[in-house]
Amino acid sequence: MAMFRRMEKPARAPQDEAPRPATTSAPQSRQPAAEKAEDDIHPPPPVGWSETRIAVAERLFGSGLVAPSDPAYMEKLVAPLRLMPGMTVIEIGAGLGGNARIVAAKTGASVIGLESDPILAQVGMRRSTDAGQAESAPVRPFTPPDLGLDPGSIDAAYARQTFFRIAEKEALYRAIFRALRTGGDLLFTELMMVKPQSTNPDLARWQTAEQATPWTLSQTTSCLGEIGFDVRVTAEVTDELRRLILGAWARFAQDLTGGLDRSTAMNILAEGELWLRRLGLIDSGDLVAYRVLARKGSAGGESEP
């Protein structure tokens, strides 16, 4: 994975020019030369999940994972939630439920994984059942912003790089607020815009390709405050996210041996392009990652939209 090796460097430099993704060959067509060159540089990102894409993601990130993570990272991330047996937690954007199973096993809490992709939710639930965690870490399908939860029924909620792909963010934050018990926490890491407007065409292409609608940190905290959350912590975690991404691809490249069938190879290229776009926008200073911790206080009340 030479395209990722070229991007390895110790820290993010917002003013640096974003690295150029590696080009891939394309079949001959009657497309105009300029459009054809653009497609070669930016092949379409993966759309939806298939058996092959799931297999590729797990080779990249580990069993039960479709994004960079590891048990030590998750244990550290959720530590502020002070989870313990008897508590009920939700993970929004749970994927295959790998992180939910890790958190449930480490803390003794019941972790309900909510996943908007029906294929991931189905496979994730099967994985939890096979692991003997159907009760402690179930994975359920949901359609944002509806969580399908009763008011005051959960002790905490967490998510990782999920909200930037959800158009109805405010409605989802309100649904989380209603589902939390008084004193419950919402913890998430998220890709955010550095400023509301950008002239970088790569950002616009990425937003179109991933149907992404990222907010700035100010937009996020203002919305949470208006709903009734008390925002306790905002911390930049861009370098940490970058390390997880590059580390996963470095391990994958090191372990990659033998030939690949065409479907697997194409899925690897598409997955690589997806993460390369994100890294490029981080390095150009257009995107940044933040960790946010917000609490539903006793005096706080949700305002009507």
C-alpha cells in the first residue's frame, strides 16, 4: 500500500499541501480526457456493504471492525463514561459490533449497537450471537434519527466518526438526549470542518462521494447546548485518528501475501481511496477530528425544535 506509506509523517500540518492519491488505470472509454483523468485519480468510493467488502474491512482493521480501532483504544475512549455492570449503553454506528462487544466485555455494561446499514447490522448481530454476547452486545438496525428507544432508558451513548454522514444531526442529538437518563453522558469522536466554508474542490468532491455533511465544532457545541446538553469536554484528536488509520494500513500491507481475486482487489482499492480522501483533507487543514463529552444535566431540559 505505497499510497499510504507516502503519507506517513509524525504530525498533521494544516498548511501543507494535501498528498496526491495514487492513480489507477481505467478501461478505455469515450469520456473526455479531463473527466477520464479525474476518474482515474478519484475512483468511486465503496457504496453499501457486501460480503467481500466486509471481509476486506476485517482484514484491514481486525475481526468485527469496519474502521480503525483496537481494544486498548476503546477502553481508554469510554473511560470517562464510568461504565459498570447494570448500565445500558448505546453505540451509534456500531458496524459489525466489534467495539460494542469489546466495551461490554471490559466493563460489564450492556452495550446496544445501533447500525444504519441493514447488512452490517444483520452480520453484526450474528457475530454477537456466535460470541455468546447476544444479550450483552446486540446489534440492531436503525434509521436515523429514530433510535427506537424509550425516553430515559439508557445511561450513556457513544459514537465514532458517525455523525458527519447523517444529514439530520440535530434531530439525532435530540433523540439521544431524550433516550438518556438525567446525568447520562454522550461521548463521541467526529470529523469536523475547520471552518463553515472552504474553497478546496477536494472537500466538495469528498462530501459528494460520501454524502457527508460535516459541521464545525462551534456548530456542534451550539446545537448540543440549545438541546440542553452541558458540553464538558472538547479535545482535538486528529493525530490519534491519523495514527489509527495509518497503523491499520501498514499492518495490512505487511501481512498481504499471495494473489487476490478481482473483487477483493477492487474492494481494497476502493477502501483505500475512501481513507486516502479523508487523510488528504485532514492534511490540507479542511477536516479535523474532535472528541466531545456532553452531559444531560438535572436542570437541563430539551427545547422544542
